[in-house]
Amino acid sequence: MIEAMTIADSPTDKFHILKDVFGFDEFRPGQEEVVDALLGGEDVLAVMPTGAGKSLCFQVPSLVRGGLTIVVSPLVALMQDQVMALKLAGVAADAINSAATRADNVNAWQRAAAGQTRLLYMAPERLMTERMLDALSRLRITLFAVDEAHCISQWGPAFRPEYEMLGQLKARFPDVPIAAFTATADEITRRDIAEKLFSGDGRIFVSNFDRPNIQLGVEMKDQWKRQLLTFLKGREEESGIVYCLSRKKTEE
């Protein structure tokens, strides 16, 4: 396994990390602009569709800048998936969460405090305790990455009060850039997120959400069972999901 500390401390750039660590020859549309802004020390809000590679936008700067990146995520399963993927890529990553044993969480913290970890994942309620913030203030934090950032806005569809506490980060760590990512934020929500996380002074990137491989169609419902059967027969070699409004409808 490649030591992430060696990667981050050696002469390198974003393309070296992109290719040698993550195996990509080039950035996807919208990624490089976000990476460059973070490497320049700017606060960033990136609104990108699911599958556009939001994680890479903070993982690459994390390894280029060195130090420790704190990643805020609301879901334990998401933390575990990303930590596992990073470790498979040879990056020193850890998570501190409620699904781990106390011993595992202590060990993860000790590795981070010793400078052995590049990305440390945790939930907002764990991060925003006085004890954790005080402990982090003694480490070399180079980036805060906030996933599912729409949760901080009361205008968003999934507001979480514990996310609102993240608004204190900039006051506690004024020189550390904050990167916020979401796939769900209209203009009002975007402004609210930026205002709460970095007083609206950061850069906002909004990617193209057009998916040329996805087609939406509307058909008047007449004899829905017959219509559904015709639709399915025309796609016998394909896979898909049929959604119904109730469990009962799926059995009819």
C-alpha cells in the first residue's frame, strides 16, 4: 500500500495525483475548476449531479496540499464506502463514527493526530463538539469538505440542525478553506449555504445537469396494465425499475 504521506509530501501536482492515485487521465467536466479553486485556498460550493465525481474534487486537493482534510458526511455507509475506496487506492483515510467500536475510533484519531492520515471522515455532530474542535486546532488542517451541503440550509429539502453548526468552522479556522458539495440546491439554497459556511465570500460552481442518456416521457394513462405490458415487451433485453404509488399496486 502506498503511503499517502509520501505522496502528499513529494513534489507533485494535481495531474500526478489524478493519474497515479486515482487512475484517471483527465478530469471530468466541472472538476478541474473546483480543484484549482481549492488549491488556491478559496472557499467553494460545488453543485454537481450525482455521479459527476464530487469526491475527487476534494480528494485531489487534499493529497496535493498535504496535512489533514476533515470530511463531513451525514451517512455512516457513505463514509465507509469512501474510506474503503481511498485505502484501495493507497491513500491513508479513516472514519470516526457510531458504527465503529470505541477502540477503532481511538485508533483512527491517534493516527490522525500523528500525521498518518490524509482524510478523516466524521458526522457534523461529532465534529462540532468543543472537545473535537479544540483537538483539531492543534493539528495541521488544510481543508474541510462538507458533503450533502444542502442539509445546512433551511431552504433545502433535507435540513438537519446539526449541519447548521458547521457555520462556526470559518470563525474557528479562518485560514482553512471549506469545500461544500451537493447535487440538490436551487439558487436560493446555494446562496444560503454559501452565506452560512463562509459568509457568501466563496466561489459557487454549478455543473450541467443534462444527462443525454436519460429520456423523460409522459403518456396519458388509459388501460395501465395493458400499457405497462406493451412497454415491458418492447424492452425484454433491458433492465429497469417500475415504481408504484403503493405496495398494493405492485401486486395487482
